[in-house]
Amino acid sequence: MSSPLLSIGGPFGVFADRLLLVELPDLPPDRRAATVAFVCRRAQAVPSPLKLGIGILVVGVGVAQRMAGVDRTTGLLRSTSLPFVGELARMVRSLGVAYLWETWPDTSPSGAAVVARNAP
């Protein structure tokens, strides 16, 4: 069963999209969208106790996004080292980067697609 909180259009998907936009600024929009979709699918597939914890945290993220804005909320979650709260950014970052470099191994550290050049 999928959760609207953990969907692409929900607060988790919005956070994941913004985090990847900030951390991988050269990532093409189509690759970022595919990566966010993967991260959301994986978040929905975790075991129930973990999914409950993520859901509770994402409710707070959704409230913060509405009150303080998406950019400020993403910045806070990106930089915090608070237990539990800081894990959301680490989870998105690790899933996103793993998917990105597994799917497109030619991606640069900034997210740009690297074009292979033939040596002369």
C-alpha cells in the first residue's frame, strides 16, 4: 500500500527533489525525476516499523514546508545532525546517489552527464 506522504507529490517527494537539486545542481531534470521516483518507491517499501517512523517524520516535514517554506525546511534537514531528524536527508542522499550512479555510471559528482570521449 502506498502512502501519499511518501509519494512524489507528497512532502517526502518534494523534500527529496529539492535535496537532490541542491546537492547535484547539474543533474538533468529527467534524471532527477527518475531518482526521486526511485527514492519514493524505496521509502514505501521499507518494513512497517521503519515506515511508521519515516511517516511521522514526514508529517513534521510537511508542516514545516508549509510554514517555513520548502527551501528553508530542506536546508535545515540537510544540515542538522539531530538523531532521527537528520536521518531523512541521509536516507534520501544515500538512496539517490546509489540509484544515480548505478543507473548512469557516467554521471559527474555534480550530477552532470559526462560524455565519453574517444582518445585520439
